[in-house]
Amino acid sequence: MLRIDDITYSVAGRTLIEHASATIPEGHKVGIVGRNGTGKTTLFRLIRGELALETGGINLPSRARIGGVAQEVPGNEISLIQTVLNYDTERSDLMNESDLATDGARIAEIQTRLADIDAWSAEARASSILKGLGFTDAEQLMPCSAFSGGWRMRVALAGVLFAQPDLLLLDEPTNYLDLEGALWLESYLARYPHTVLIISHDRGLLNRAVGAILHLEDKKLTLYQGGYDRFAETRAARLASAESEAKKQDQRRAHLQSYVDRFRYKADKAKQAQSRIKALARMQPITRPQEAALRRFSFPKPEELSPPILRIEGGSVGYDGLAVLRHLNLRIDQDDRIALLGRNGEGKSTLSKLLASKLQLMDGQIHKASKLRVGYFAQHQVEELHVDETPLDHIRRLRPTETPAKLRARLGGFGIGAEQADTLVSDLSGGQKARLSLMLATLDAPHMLILDEPTNHLDIESREALVEALTDYSGAIILVSHDMHLLSLVADRLWLVKGGAVNQYEGDLESYRAMLLSGENSEKTAEKPKDIKTRRPSREAVLRLRQDVRKCEERIEKLQEMEGKVAAKLADPALYDDIHGLTRWQKKYAEIENGLALAETLWIEALERLEAAENPI
């Protein structure tokens, strides 16, 4: 059991955690959530004993082992599999001692203990974890120096999972995983035999891998049972209740204060006034919880281009003359919302760079609309921001003729306020840097927006804001993400990048997840290489049907607006003094009602035609 008892901790005079308490039963899986900067990572450091508490204490069972991913493994010449095996220090020490021991009794003790900890299956278990995190059998035998920092972070994660500490602390582990690795981790953590605390903004992970949510807010810790969705519902109810009680108290306080102000200096009322002053002093303020504002993203809207905006015929692309993707026959229209699926290394980033003109075709042809503008966001671009400049400096370089007020307004549209606008990038949080990069990527109102892991470093509120912005965005979206929640809400088409090809994936995200966890061959559910769009009988017809649906929706909105105005007119008592005017307005209202019913019928029919065209049997 982990017991957090009345703890307080401050940084540079700012209190992060104040008299907070929580109890985590042994073996429970708990997600830790809260806005960026509230102290979640600090809480982990306090649990590990790296920081000194001001008050209270944190208690764990004696001899409990705490594990977490502090940093990536070094780029040495030790193989990945051996690096992971070395994380179980007891096994490593016993194996080394068994090679040197000469005393028969001690040798017997060592062998008994090795059997108790299942040491002989260790290599198979380590290999299984590495494979789940995306390493092939051949790669597991390669030295750590052969892999980049992001991949070495995966090795470090594999090591701590293999060691199976009694308390596993994970801080945003999916930030350096692809979708496939993130889904594997969800499944693994759900079966993990000991206690897990995981800081995450990934709703899918928090819904499927944990059984409780520990919320850090207003410097306090509150434990909610269930996954993230249940937490959100429960907290919303608590917020509504707290707001209602706070309003009632405000009204009571105002009433008491009004009495005091009127009568405190009148002799015949002084006693009653004093009693109300004391009542005001005794009233404990009901704190309104800090509801994180939905910090919106404001993507500029591009003009509409004729379809298709991009087409590739017989294309191949790769590096140094070696093709990574071949036989590409793809078409993208401005209203497409496409998610790229596939394990890291299969070519999702390569395809993204080709579409963004960061790479050129080796073979085949690519046709683009003459006025096509493309926006590209990738995590490495966040790292390439000028750390010695401010966000205002970054945008001023691209818009030198715009006024400071206009530039600040653009930054504000991405949640970068006045203070952050003048702050050096080196001092910004990861989420603020990501917002700046997103703003720069969309500055020219691109017709196609390519996003490679856009949610890393964004908190849940910011991710929800991004979903809203992408839903409203009128350009094409090409999305690579490990965030299932984002993919499910934004993407309506799935492309599978595998084996050097890009194919339409015919299932949905849940079937893809089930397939990965069951270990099936993904090729069974992908089409053979061909023009992805040719399965639709007529792309132009589909576009026309989509326009029909939009026109129907606009017609309904206008009729509903007219209905509201006429209803307001009919609610005016003065109208009933004019019988002819009343009859005229009632007739107009009936006409609008009939028109609205017809418009809704036409809208449903348009939707049915569109669905039939997009999903032919």
C-alpha cells in the first residue's frame, strides 16, 4: 500500500502541493492527471525520495522496490536484449555469482533462488517486451549505440517493465511510442502484477489500463474510481455542485454584508449587526475548483480548391537510392481526414515528408493543385525552434509587415498569451512549444495539414481543443498519432503503411487494435496495392453529395433561425390586439414549420445517399 499523508511541497516560494493525502492499495493501477505545471512529476520525485517534504509523509511497505524510466539508456555496445536483462539486478548478480561460486551449499542456494524468480525464462520475457515495443528479433541483438534517443527510451521502458518493481512510476510513457507500441503497453499494464502510477494525457490509456484516477488540482489530491471517462463525469457533477453551493454562499454573504452596512452604527440594531459580522467571519469560503479553460486553437481557413488537391501515380520514395515505399497510387481531396497506421520504421514519416515536399519521388509522378499550400508539423520541428528567441520573434520573421497587435493576436489564437509571447522558447513548457510550432505550421492557411504526433506534451484540455480545431478545419488532414481518442474523433479514413506499400485499411480503429493485440497478420485486412480511391465509383459524385449535405444543413440552420424570430414575435402580447397581424404571423410560422420538416427529410436522404456512395457494398 502507498500512503500519502498530509504532504506539502513548494518550489521557489510557490506551493505546488499543500496538505494533500491519498491511499493507493497494493496492486492497483492508477492514472495521475492534472493540468501541466500542477506538480505531477514533482509528486513522483517526492515518492522516490528525491525531494524533501515540508510536511507529512509518504509511506511504502518495507523493502518495496520503486522503478521508473528516468532517462534513456546510454549508447553503448551492449545488445538491447542484454541491456534489458541487466535491469533485473538480483538475477544478474546471482548469475555472475553462480559462475564464480565454489561452495556447494551456496551454489545450491543460488540455483534455488534462480528457480524461484524464474530466471531461466528471463530472456524470453525480455524479448517479448522488446518485441511489443517495436524491436524485431534481429534488432534485439544489435548494440544500443545503433539506435536514436527515442528508441533508447523504449529500451529503458522495456528494462523497467522487465524488472517488475513493486511500485512502477511511468511519466508520459507513450510520448515516445507509436500507436502500436502504445496499444501494447495498455494491454501489458492491465496485466502488470504490482502497483502502477502513470502520468498520462492519453484518454485511451487512462480508460483501458487503469482502475482509478488520482487528480492533482488546487494543490490537493483526489482519488476517483474508474477510468478517465468516469472520472470526467464524476468531476463534472462535483464542479456543478460546487459552483451551485458557491453561488448560494455568495448570495448569503451579500445579504449579511448588506445588513451590516446598513445597521452596524445604529444603536437599536448594533447587536444584530455584530452577530452578522461574526457569522460572516465564521463562513468558510467554498472554493470553486480550477476548471481548466478549453484553450482553443484557431486554424486559419483556406480557400477551396478543385479536387483532387494531390495525386501520386506509380510512385516510389526513399533515401539514398533505396526505396522505402513503392507502387504508390494515392489521391487526396481537400475534405479528406486520413490516419496513417503502421509500426515505426514502416514508412509513415517517409510518406508524410513526401506529401509535405520534404522528399522527392524516386519514380512515378506526383500531381498537385497549382495553388496548393501544405502545413507540416512534426516533433523534431518543436526541437528546432530557436531557443534564444521569443514566440513573437518567430512569427515576426514570417510576418515582418504586420503590427505587433496582429502578431500577438495570432499567438493568442493558439493559447500563447501576452506573457509567453515575450518569453524565450528555452523557458517555455513542452506544450507551449508545441502550440508555437502548430501556429507556425498553419500560418499560411494550408489546404493540407500533415500532423506527426501533434499531441505530445499537450494536456488533455489542449488535446480536446485540438480535436475541435481539426473538426472545424476545412482542409485535408494527414494524421500520425498514438492517441486513439484523437484518431477516432478526427480521422474518417485509415491508410496502412506496411511492407513498402500504402493500402486502404478496411476495418475501424477498434478492429485494428484487436488485430494488433491478437497478433494477427495485418495484411489480411488490407487491400492489395492499388489506387486507394478506386474503390469508390465516382469521387466527383461523392463530393457533390457532400456539398448537398452541407447545403441541407445550412438550409436547416436558416429555417431554425427564422423559426426562433417568428416564435419571439408570437410571444409578444401586443400582437394579439391585431387579429389580422396575428393570423399573418401564425401562417408564416406554420409555413416555416412545414419547410423545416421538408428540409430535415431532404437532409436525411442526402446523408443516406452519401453513406451509400462512400461505403459501397
